[in-house]
Amino acid sequence: MAVDAIAELVSEIRIPDTGDFGDDLYELLREAVHLYSDSRPARLIPEIVSEMARHEELAVSFRDGWLRQRRSALTQVLTRARERGELRNDLDTEVCLDLIGGVIYYRFLITGGVLDDQFAKCASQALLGGLASPALQMTAESDGVASRLGEAQQ
């Protein structure tokens, strides 16, 4: 039953491709915020995470299904951004995946803070400030990225 519920949630993943890393990142975080704000995932995911500690088979199913799909979607976004020169060259993809997913999961599962579009915006701006290439940070004023970086640093 839990594996079926995970499969249903996985089918909702949409991979943004706006041509801009900041916008793609915001869309991914906004989608996650909306997903975790829905009553069914909001109840189901904490229960699954709790049960994963006691049931290895469930943990493997969750990681191989739900988590792999989320990380795959985000990897595609990171790869495109890297190809466009929007990411720092020294970034480790796995660490980026953990940081981006972690900001949502920490808020959702640990602090219980508000998950809304404003949080998605603030989180994406803060992450963008740390992940964006120096060239993007210096030359992005014409496409609005610099203003997002400046807001994230305030």
C-alpha cells in the first residue's frame, strides 16, 4: 500500500525547462511546496519516513522510486544549467541534490514552518546565491537573475 502511494506521488513530478536555472529551481521548489501542502502527501510522507527506519524494504522502495525520481528530475535541471554556464564548476551534483531537497524536507519534517510560494522563492534565491557561477552572478542583470541574487543575500 505504501509503495503504491509513493508511485502515485512520483507520477506528479514535472521537470521545468525555462532556460534559466533560477526559474527552474524556483519551479521545482514551488512544486514540492504544493505537493507537501496537500493533505494526503502531508500525512503520508512523514509516516513513510518514520517507517523507513524500521523496515529496510520500505526504505529501499522509497529511495528507488520516489527519491530517485525527484533526484533525477533535479539532476536534469542541474545538467542543463551547468551546460549553460549557470553553475559553479566546482559543485558536486550529489551535494547540490541534498542541499536543494534538504531545504524542503527540513522545513516540512523538522521545523514545521510554513511551506508556501514565498518560502519556495526565498529558498530558491538563497540556493541560487550559492550555486550560481561567478559569471552568472556578475552579468545577469539583463535577465533578472542578479536581482534574485541580491534579494537572496539581503
